[in-house]
Amino acid sequence: MRFSHGISGIAERELRRLVSRPLYLFCMVVAPLLCCLFFTTLMYSGLPTDMPVGVVDEDNTSTTREILRNMDAFSQVRLTEDYASVSEARRAMQQGDIYAFYYIPEGTTDEVLAGRQPIVSFYTNNSLLIAGSLIYRDLRTMSVLANASVGLKTLQAKGVDDRTAMAFLQPIVINTHALSNPWLNYSVYLNNTILPGVLMILIFMMTTFSIGVEIKEGTGKAWLAMTDNCMWRALLGKLLPHTVIFFLVMLAHYAYLYGVLAFPCHCGAGPLLLQAAMTVLASQGLGVFFIAVIPTLRLALSACSLWGVVSFSISGFSFPVMAMHPSLQMLCNLFPLRHYYLIYVSQTLDGHPLSYVWKSYLALLLFALLPLLVLRRLRTVMLNYDYIP
């Protein structure tokens, strides 16, 4: 009974501390939910659409106007301005008025009819990676389609039937099947990793903060006294309310993403619950480790922030891990978000069984057990450490 009373008493004490400071409520509940609404609203359409593109049509014939009309029909492209020269279009792109422009030189139609292979050009601003790459894809596709259209009309004019002409223009037909995310929805790919990553940062910081405040304010001895200086019981009672709150917040994320927004989810409720629980516990374990190793609150919070922000770049969802330097490929395993990302892709997105990702679950479990390595140090800090601001 004494064991149970010690943990429950500390949990009750921690709940009182949570409601006494608005910072806890904001960082543990309000901020994660606001981030969820912000990012999903920002990428609501899945991909950016109607991005402004300019045109320099020096030929201005019915053929070139048809090409431009077809180009404007692409969802990512919106032809906003017809410039008189390449210099004007380039200046507009440098000023940020357009993301790209399409250049059709004078005499293009005549050269097409004469079979002299005219050259059209398009210029994209790839300093804006997403906009530049998407517009480049559409402009390139339109150029290929225009070339095929001209070739088809030329062959038809020579008396070749449509089937023979198409076999000549496209000898190999390619069928593309996008797995798991057939809509190529960028929001599905990004938000399912960004939002847990943001939540992980908040868990790191709030776990570190809640323990660091005990050190800073000198209340660590009273905290430990409630369990007869048993550090692991004190830690369990303190983090129990945090665990429940963060677990419920993560389930709210899942309910919104997979229930309201209908993002693809090819695993059952069980794997989702396991993912949520292991992610929260792993993040808390890393937070405890930071504050035990660096028992100064501001330094520990800085380390948590740095670790969390770097995880977005090294986890593999923004840049493939296999393309990184071998040393970074090994380093990425030290970030919980990397293992969460692998679990998400394998189970939630692709529907694979647990046997495919057991190593990632094991890694999260090891993160959750990190406090066992520093329990003695953390107890010493609570009892004997003189806080240095």
C-alpha cells in the first residue's frame, strides 16, 4: 500500500503543478493541437496549385496558343502574364512575381510544319525547391505532349493511320501505379511525420522542464522524500500524468488525420495505439536523460530543442537516409523520430506486419529505458546539486 500511495501521491502532486502553470497546458495540449490544425490547413489541397507562370510567345499562332491553353489546364500551373521578351519574364521571375516562364521563339510553327525540330525553352526558379520541381514537371510534360501532338498530325498528314502513328510515337506504354498514397498527396506524406515530430519536441522539453524546475526551485528533496528517496518511483509518479496527457493528444492527432481528413491508414487500431504509446515513452525517456546529464535547466532545454530540430532533417522523410554520408546513416538511429517514421511508413502507410519493424520498436523501447542509466546520477542531483543559473 505504501508503494502505491507513494506513486499516486506524487502523481496527484504533479497534477496540481500542471494546473498551476498555464505553460504546461499550452505546451502539452494547446500547442500540439494548434500545430495540427495549422499544418493540415496549410497543405489542405495536398499539393500547391495554380502557381503563377509567365509566357513569352513570340510566334503567337493557333498552334502555340493551343499548347499554352493545354498547359494552363494543369493543376499546378496558372499562366498569369504574357511578356513581350525574355528579359521582362526573367525580371519578373527574379522579383518573385512568377515561378517560371515558357518561351516559344518566333517561327516555331513554321519550323514544325517544315519538320526542322524547333526548340522551345522553359525556365524555372529551383531556389524554391517544391514550386520549381512541380512546375518543371508540368512544363516538361506539356513539351513532350506537344511534341507528340505535332508528330501525330504530321504522320496523319502523310496518310498513316492513328494506331500505327501512336505505335511509332510511343512504342512503349508506361503504366504508373503509386502505392499507398495514389493521390500523391504531399500532406499525407509530410503531416504524418511533422506533427509527431513537433509533439516529440514538446515532450522532450516538458519532461526536461518539469524535472529541471524541481532542481532549480530546490523542491527535489521534498519530491524524493515522498518515496523514501526512491528515484525510479518518484520519476514514475511524476511522469505518469504527462504520459496520459501526451498519449491522449497523440490519439487526437490520429483521430483527426485518419478519421476527419481520411488519410490512408492500412493498419488497425492496435498498431496505432502501440505507436503512440512507444513514441511518448521514448520521448520522455530521452527528456529524462538530457536533464540528468545536463542538470541546468536552460542548457538541457537547449539540448532538447537542438536534438528535436535536427531530427526533422536526419530522420529520412525530407532527405533519404541512404543518400547521406555513412556516418550520418549511423547517427540517424539516435533520433526517435527516425524510428517512428520507419514504423509509420511500414505499418500505417503500407500495412506491413509488426515483424517488418520490430527493430524500430526495439529502438523506441531502448529510448524509453534510458532513464535507468542515469537514475543514480539524477538522485544525486536532486539531493546534493547546487543549481547554477
